[in-house]
Amino acid sequence: MRQSATSPFEDAKKQRGKGGANRSFDPSKHPRGGDGRFVSTGTRLTEAAAQAGQNAVNHVVFANVRRPAALSKMAGEDVRGFKHAASNQAMRHSLRQHGDAKIEKARGQKPVIMDDFAKLPQVMRTGIYHQAEQRAFGPRRIEVHATIDGVRYIYVGEIRRKQRRIDMVTMWKR
């Protein structure tokens, strides 16, 4: 009888490298709150929004790009493997520019509140991509329109090729 070309030890090493049963735990993929418990993506987004006034930029990756081939065709750039992210600075912008109830009512919109940022993953899951008005310079932009609980969310993101992300620019709701 012939022996297999690899020993059981080498097979286990290959499985570990491919994400098998013996793979190591990566804590960055499983964030924990201050009490040591796992936190949801919505909670991480809300916590980042609470840091909106700080100078340090905190990006929270919250979703994979859905239907990347269709988005790539629409945007004119390849976005396969990209993720959606929101920074505390973009959330601060949304709160400052679209958070005042009186001004938003005059615009025919509803004010953005802190709890709306926890809905960003759901906006990405259920939303429809649209072309955004492009500026004369800077990264290409996209819009995502989604209706959640009777409220229409409009999310604007910029395609960041080097970071392989679509970063939030602003968000408002109607």
C-alpha cells in the first residue's frame, strides 16, 4: 500500500491556513464593549457617532458591497471586494447639516439622529444604488436609497480605491 503524500500533521497545518477548525481567533473581527461582551455593528456605529466631536478619525466597517458587478458598471470603477465604512467625522457632518428639526422641516426632510447610524447596515442590505452627482475633482460618489420603517434614507459614499472602501460622506432622511 502507498502512503499518502502528506502526513496528518501537514494536513492539519493546511486546514489551519485555510480557516479550518484550528484557526486562530482574531479579536478585531469580534469587537467587545467596555463590559467585555460582544457588540453589534449598530452599537459600534452609535459609539463612533458619539465620538463625532473628536479630532481622531474612527472608521467603522459595517457592510460588504452588495452586487459589486452592477455597482462597478454604474460607477465606472471596479469595487469587487470593497466594504462600506463610516467615520465619526462623516457622522458629525450628517448630524450638523441634517440634524436640526426646524431646518430639515423646511427642506421637506426629517432630522438625522444618533440612532439612525445603527441602521446603516440595514440601509446597505435593502438599499438601491444610484449614481450621485459627481464633483469636478475627487473620488467618485454613489448614493444608496433605502426605505426602512416608512422612512427613506439617502446615503452618499465616496469610492476609496486604495483603502478598498466606500466611505460615508453624508446621510439624510425623508
